[in-house]
Amino acid sequence: MTLPGQIRHSGELETSIDTPWAGQPQIKGSLHTQGKFASGDWNSHMALLGNGPSWDAVNWRVNVSDLEVREPDRRLALNDLSLLLVTRGNSISLEDLRLANTQTLRAGGNFSFDTRDWWAWLDTVMFKSPASASPSPCL
């Protein structure tokens, strides 16, 4: 697939949707994505699991088992990045984001589809920056 800005993408997507109880969705998916952009490339594998009592209230667990972005002068590699997203009505919240089930990288936030209002926070305690040789505290 060719996207705007000289981005080329390929990959595999598998999904399933079940409703074992009336109106109670269970969504499962996996994605392998890889591609190239003007100055580099990426490769990633992720899994998605969503379930809830109704389509208006779904908890989404996303696990990015590996993500690598490469450019000529830098490389970003993340393993075991997990997210918990929660949809309630017309809003979606990032309840938790963690790297390798540690406190190294954490985040949260909310977006309202009705008002377009949003907020977010990011905590990068001792996160190793791709440009630095050793971990450094970030405020």
C-alpha cells in the first residue's frame, strides 16, 4: 500500500469478533506492519483484545511485542509496550501505557468525540532516549 509522503506499507491483519452473550463484544486481532518512509523504515507486531458489556463500554488491551523504527542516524526499538484503552459512550481513555510492565514509560489521557476536548500525560522516568548512550531522567 502506498500512503502520502512516499510511505510504503505492507503487513498482515487478522481479526475476529464474537458476541457470546447478546451485545457483549469480544474482539481479537493481530497485526504485523512493516514499511518504508523517506528517511527510514519500521517493523512491528501487535495484538489487540477488546471486550465489554456493550459496544458503548469496551476495554481494549493492546500489546506491541516489538516496534523498531530505523533512520540513518538513529534507531528506536521498543519491546513489550502495553496499552489499556477504555471506550465509554463517545469518549476513549488511555487508562495505562507501560513498557515491559515497568514504571519506565507510562501515560494516560482522554478524548471526547463529541466535544473534541482531550488531555494527556506522559511519565518518562529513566527512559533511554534513542539519541543518548545511557538513560537520563526526564521531567
